[in-house]
Amino acid sequence: MSHGAETEQQRLAALARYAVLDTLPERAFDRVTHLAARLFGAPIALISLVDQDRQWFKACLGLDTRQTDRSLSFCAHAILGDGVMVIPDARQDPRFAGNALVTGEPFIRFYAGAPLVTPDGFKLGSLCVIDPQPRAAFSAEDQAALTDLAGMVVSELELRFTKRELETEAQGRAQMVSFLRETQAVNEALLGVSTLTQLDLPPQDTAAFAIELVAQAAQVDWAALAAVEAGGSSALNMWNVTPAGQAFSDLMPRALPPGEGIV
């Protein structure tokens, strides 16, 4: 794998890490495109994320589509540079003069796109403004403002990512606490059973007490101590804790002929 291909795979992995592709519109991102459109007087403003074979718009103002083929993407070119990519008139640029988005709807002429750069340096896409009319210039001050807005987009992505990580971590901690509690319950049940075996009780009574301890630790609805004999099996003791367990207990016969039931 070439260095360029390896870097692109890392960039795509970084994009996937944010889990933002194909998500629903969100006000925080829409607000940035509306602000960019007003600030620069542009009828079209996009937050474009460059995927492997497409560019997908997390926020889209002034266009009816949510994605285009990557081969048509201006933003795919914008992420190759370090600063804002400015195209005063796409008809005069050999990279884009024959582009279907230039020769047809939305008839792109002016384009300015600031890369969305993650804290670890990957360019996920761009915040861009587009005009069907060519423009003579896009000042350094304008480029700085567009870059700042792009930074706001990345900050929002980072916020979403951190929130998801914290939720996952909290869920993991809750699962660990639950596991420790279950383990403690099992250990206590086993200790109780061990204590019962040391008492001077008939085996049937010891087992009857033990089944309740084990059933509680296992968190089952119903449990029974069954005796298996030549003539079949019989339930010596049943234990239930939930309505479902009680319903099952009511239906369960006290004795079963040979070959019926599972013990």
C-alpha cells in the first residue's frame, strides 16, 4: 500500500470514528451553514464530508441533494490543501470546467471551501460556500472567517464524539457493577450452601434450603428440587419469586412418569 493510500485509509477511519455519515440533520450544523451563507452572501453553503466514493452533506443550504459522487466533489480537492480553496470562476479552472456541477445544476461558478481538520490532523471534508455567479476575490479576512466556522463544525463533531465515548464508558461501568453484584450474589449463595452442608440436617432438607439460595443467585423465575426414581420423577420442593414463576409452578405437575420432563 502506498503512503498516499495508507493516509487515505487513516482519514476514512477517522471519519468513521465520528459516526456522523448518514445521520439526520442537526440544528447545530445547520446553524453554521446559515451563518456562512449570510456572512458571505452565498446562496449555497454546505458541510461536506468526503467518504470513499461520495461526498455527503451533513448540512445543506441551497441544494436539494444530500450527496454527490466523489468524482464531482470540489471538496475532495479542498481537503488536499492546507488552507481555504478558492475558485473565482469554475469555468476558467481546468480541474472543474467540465464538471457536471459546473455545466449543469447548480451551475457552480464561485467556490470557497475550508477543510474540516480534526485535532489529529485528518481532513474529513469542508465547509464551503458556493455561488452560481463568479467572484473576483475572496479576501484573506474572508478566508480566516470561513476557517473559523469550519473549526466550529469540528468542535461540534468532537463534542458528539466525546459524549458518545462517555456514554459508552458509563454503560461499561454499569455493566461491570452489575457483574460484580451478580458475582457477589453467587458467592454468597455458594457460601450459604456450604454452610448448610455442615449442619446436621437430612439431605432432603439441606437441598430444599439450598435450592432457594441458588435460584436467587441465578435470578431465575422458578426452580425445583426433583427426585428421580424408577417410577418417574417427583418435585419435592418448588421455589418461585415472580408471577411468571408462580404461573409455571401452578401448571407443573408434582409427579411425572418415566421419560417426561427434564431434570
